[in-house]
Amino acid sequence: MNVEELREYCLSLKGTTDEFPFDDVNMVLKVQGKMFALIPLDNPETQISLKCDPERAISLREEFSSIVPAWHFNKKHWNTVLISPSISQKFLCEMINHSYNLVVAGLPKKVREELDLK
């Protein structure tokens, strides 16, 4: 997946918006104002940083060399996925969905119901 495909996939998730809050080189994807993904646009390699529960983060890093701690976030809760041939599109979408669902689960129940995000 390239950057635009990553962006389009993330924006297809309910309630997702994108913005460039830090500068013009980082695209942040949020659901109801809470960040679940960051795509650095100034990096020659396509990559995406995603939220992850700590236990899953550890096992993923052990299994895939293209998944590393995100340098700009709490290393226990964020992974940077370097998009490479070893990462399938299906797996990447699962990672994005996991990050999105973690953020959605933390939203107030009323907000989830309004968005139909049970």
C-alpha cells in the first residue's frame, strides 16, 4: 500500500478524519479527535504508526522485523509498521483496524452510539 491507499483505507473507517497538526510532513488520522494512526510523509519508506495493546505489540515485534516501536510515542503502546513485501495488505488492514478499535473502545458510550460504533 502507498500513502494515499493507507489514507483512503483509514478514512473509510466511520468517524475518521485526517489533518496535518504538527507540520506538512505528518498526516494524523483520528476518530472523534483521538489519534489512531500517523503517516510521516517525509520518509522515503512508506510507513504508518499505529496504536497497539502492549502484549500484542511485543509479539508482533518478535514475529515481524518490519514492525518496530514508534519513536514518537509510548513504545509500549505504539508500533511503526514499515510497509514492505513481508507485510500483506490484509495484515496491514487488520493492524489499522486494531488501532482504530482501541481508540473507539475508549470513546464515551454516547459518542459510539451516535456514530453507530458499538
